[in-house]
Amino acid sequence: MTKYLISFPSEAMVLTDEEFPIVVEESHAVIEEAKVAGVYVFGGGIAEDVAPVLVSADGTVSTELYPGTEFTGGFTILELPDRKTAEEWARKIAVACRCSQELREFMFDPQS
């Protein structure tokens, strides 16, 4: 089985105050479905009020980040048998969240 990252940046989710609780409920229902199906690995949102840092190979910590690596929003990691199934789960999440989702595949690492 392969692990997939399904994610969206914060700015992609544009909701009214009335829509927000509905989206929360529907997105949590999809996550619960993934848990029941046994494919859920991990998920959550990036704490955007906590500044990211870059830890260098020598242990130095700085606020300078790699160019173009801003990461915001929410993500879900699922372990699935194939890409088609991953696309189906990404569709469910996109419908629940009312925004498009990016789908990425993790490379296999036998040590993890």
C-alpha cells in the first residue's frame, strides 16, 4: 500500500460563516469514513500562528526558509492500494471542504 498526501492551502478555502460549521461536520465525516475503512494515517491543519523555522545540517536554526515552500492549510495522509482510489478519496475531501485538493504520493521507504 502507498501513502498519499491530500492537501489544500488556506487561501483555497473560502467559506461564509454559515458554511463553516457545515464544512467542519462534513469533512470530519469523511475522515471518520477513512478511519472506519482503515486507510487513515494522519491529518490536521498547519498552525499558521506559529512561525516555521529552518534547521540547518549544522544545527543552526533560522527563520529563513527555502524559497517557494510556504505550507499552509490542511492535509490528510491516507494509505491506499492505488492512485485511482487516492483520487476518489481526494474527491470526497474536496466535496466536503468545498475546495480543490492537491494529491501527492509518498515514495516507498522500507525503513519507515
